[in-house]
Amino acid sequence: MTDEPRDHEFSEGQGFGDPYDAFDIDPPELSVGPETVDPVDSHALADLLDDDQVASDEVDAEKLLEVGLEYVRINRHEQATEAFERTARFAEDDLVEQEAWVNKGVAHAELEEYDAAIGAYREALDIDDDSEHTATAETNLAYALWEFGRTEEALEHAERAVEIDPRFGQAWYNRGFFLNERGLAEDALNAFDNAIRLGYRSADLLEEKAIALEQLGEDERAEEVAEQAEQLRSENEEELMEMGDDERLTE
């Protein structure tokens, strides 16, 4: 293993440029006219959208959640964090609120704001520690803690995620990742194989599996799996390029 932290499929979000300045997909009930807001007051919008100003029954929290997910899809993670926070504030359903906190954590992680991500995942777990979103919150919390340098806690939460949902492939991958980091190659290999059996297969997983095999002295298998990882990564990059070409053709 190298000391260089490996990418866990989070992008390097750094805010948004001019092409999106006039673009907003927030629902109309949360829109505020420019004549109402002092543009130099950074707290104006938050104040106007406070619970005291907008009634919960006037806001469709699930629609607002979809807005946040759309912001994530187009890599506008800063706006996504705001949309998810509003969703959590207005949600009357605990599951919707919990999902909003989980996604807020993901958006913060994309921005490499791991302290904020940790806080969001903990908010989600405080709502319910045994729901359909709990395993996702645990495994994402594990990764954020690892990025934040709290590696012992990271493995604990990765273990908890697979205990909660043993059929969650990505959770098994994350568990294997942290075990690999600690030099526990045999346990890591078992975790990666579980992830693959459950249908989770990625270039990152195959690269980690190759590392575990190399640590176990299985150099031939390690080389074979590393080649599979490289091929899969190339295929994924080609697909992304084709998708980009298709989007430009439809513009």
C-alpha cells in the first residue's frame, strides 16, 4: 500500500462558474424576488426561507429532495447542500429527512468538506439507526471519517454498515478498502469478493483487490485483476465520452 490516499470516486468540487449564474431549479414556493433581497447580504435568503417565514405544508419536501439530487447530477454540489438542508428542515416524514441528511453528506464530500459531511451523516443516524438509509449513512460516514484522518472510527462504521445490511455491495467494498489500508489483506479480499457476488463491481474495487492479492503473494492473480481494472476503467471513460458527445448533439 502507498501512503497516497486513493480516490473513492468523489470529485473535486470547487464551486461553480459563470455559465450557471442565472440557472436555478429550486421550486417556486422557495423563490425570492431580487427586489426582496439585498445582494450583499449573504444571510438574506436563509432568513427569508426560515421555518418562521415559510410554512412546512407549503413546501413539497420530496420535490425539494429531487432538486438537490438534480444539483448533484450536474455537479453543483454547493447548491445541493443548501437544497438538502432545506429538505431536512421542511420534511415531516423521518425517512425523507434522513435521506436529505445522507445526500447532504455526499454533496459535502464531493466538495471535500469532510467535517460537514460527517456532521450530516450523524444527523441522519440520529433520526433512525435501523432504516433503509442507515447502512448508506454508516458506510458514507466511514469514508468521510477516513478522509478526515479518523481511521479507527472509519473501520468501525464500515463494519456496522455490513452488519446492518449484509447485501449492500458497496458497504462490503468500503469495508475491504479500510481493511486493505490496515494491511489486513485476507479479510479485505473476502470483503471484495462479497461485494462482487452482490453485484458491486468497479475499477476501484478491482484495483484494491489486486493490491490485496499482491500482499498475499498471489502476484499472477494480482496482475490479472489489475488488467481487468484497467480495462473496466477504459470502458467507463469511453462511455462517459460517448455520453458527452450525445449531449452536445442534442443541444
